[in-house]
Amino acid sequence: MRICRFNNNRVGLVEDGYVFDVTAITGELPPQAWPLAPGDQLIAMLPQLKGKLLALKAQAERLPVKDVRLLSPVANPSKIIAAPLNYHAHVAESAADKQIHNGVHLPGYDGYDSPVAKFGVFLKSPSSIIGAGEGVRIAYPGRRNDHEVELAVVIGKQCKDIPAKDAFDVVAGYAIGLDMTVRGPEDRSYRKSADTYSVLGPYLVSRDEIADPDNLDFSITVNGEPRQSANTRDLITGVADLIQVASHAYTLYPGDIIMTGTPEGVGTIVAGDVMHARIAGIGEMDVAIRA
């Protein structure tokens, strides 16, 4: 199942190049009272709502995907978690380029098994999230702003201290993630958390459609120029282990997003550029850069 959010917070199922408007499903969500529970209600209830979603699809209005404005498929993540330096070639790239590391979290392992083992994971602001159709706005003109394409994992249920062997039981699905970054001396969390600097899309692909998230080809081009191309099999810390690490530090809630890390080839984007990102089994999306 492929779920999107589009136009004015409509909910859709995506199939064969069309969006089927199933927004009526939001009427099944329970009312909430203050203080609101963390997490995304729709993501939390997807297993129970699957049958009703498919029934609504059978009679839904359908629209070509190309004619809708795609928003983030997750409306209310409580947090965005990201993995630093999680591909060997990007570790080497970062060590060689002072503009990337700039003295902050230098990528040497220093006896640790991996950069994640050394640095842990870090947080991005939930207010940075957008969808493919909204476009990235350059928050730091005059500085180096880079693209970083990654597999994004969306958590489906509240959980804590999940062992790697059980990690996929808490996954709702997967999406393409763009971890936009400005280079500089500030902490990672600050440099990656500006509004629009976390892109999720084009839609959420349910867990059952991805047999092995640790074996997916993915890539990004900018204005047609190839920039990054890799396979998630090259992750230093794989998806299940990342969930274990993240859930040890934080209670995870439905809709929380884990950005799994980016490979080598990160590069600069400027206003007017168009990024084209794809992940096998998930899809592809165009994301414009605006001033």
C-alpha cells in the first residue's frame, strides 16, 4: 500500500500513476483531548484501517499523481532521527572535505565500530518536514547548502528499547528522505533543521512491500546531473540496528522518521535547481529548490 498526503491535507492511495482520494478515512480517527498524545494518529491506525482504505479506494475519485501537490506523507512526526556518516565512502569524503566536516564531529572512528557507535544519532526539528511538491527554500543564502539522499524509515507504533531482531515489527513503512544540510561550524542538529530541510516522499510505502530495506538501489540527480548513487546494503549500521540505537535513547512514536544516512557524492544546490531522487521499490520524486 502506498499512502500520500496531497493538496490541502487530502489523503490518497497511490496506484498506477493515480491518487485515489480516501480522505474520508480521517473520520475513523478517534477524537483527542488536550494534552495531545505524541505521534501521528493515521500512521498509528494504519493496520486497523487497511480494509476500510481499500473499500474507499474502490469508489474514490482518482487524480493523476502529476497533477497533485505532494505533501509529507507523515503529517505529525514527533521527531526526525538521523544517522551520521553511515556509509564508508561518505566517511572518507567527509574527512577529505573541510567544508563538510569543518571541525565538527570529525569522521574518524577512534576505536569505535562505526560512526553511529561513536556519535550516536541526532535529531532534526519536526518543523523542517515537507513533501516533494513543496520545494526546499534556501535558508542560508551565500553558504554551501547540500543535498543528502537517504532511505527514510517510518515508525508505526509506540516502542522503547527494541532489540534489532524485533525492529521491523515496529516499522510502518518507508519513503525517500532528503536530509538537506548547510555546511558550517554549528551543531549538526542546527544546520539540518531549518524549515523545509527534511523532505519526505513521494509517499509512504507500507512495510510489506519492501522485502529487504538493506538492499535497495537509490540515487539523486540535480538538473539531470548524477550526484549520488548507492545501495543500502552498504550501510555501516543497518536499518534494524539503527532502530535499536534510536529506541534505546528515545521512546519512538507512530510517525517518527529515521533518516538512515547518505552515501558519497553530496553536492551543492542553489535556487532554481531541481533534484530528482529515487529508491527502488519506493518510487521517485522531483523536488525544486527555491530562494
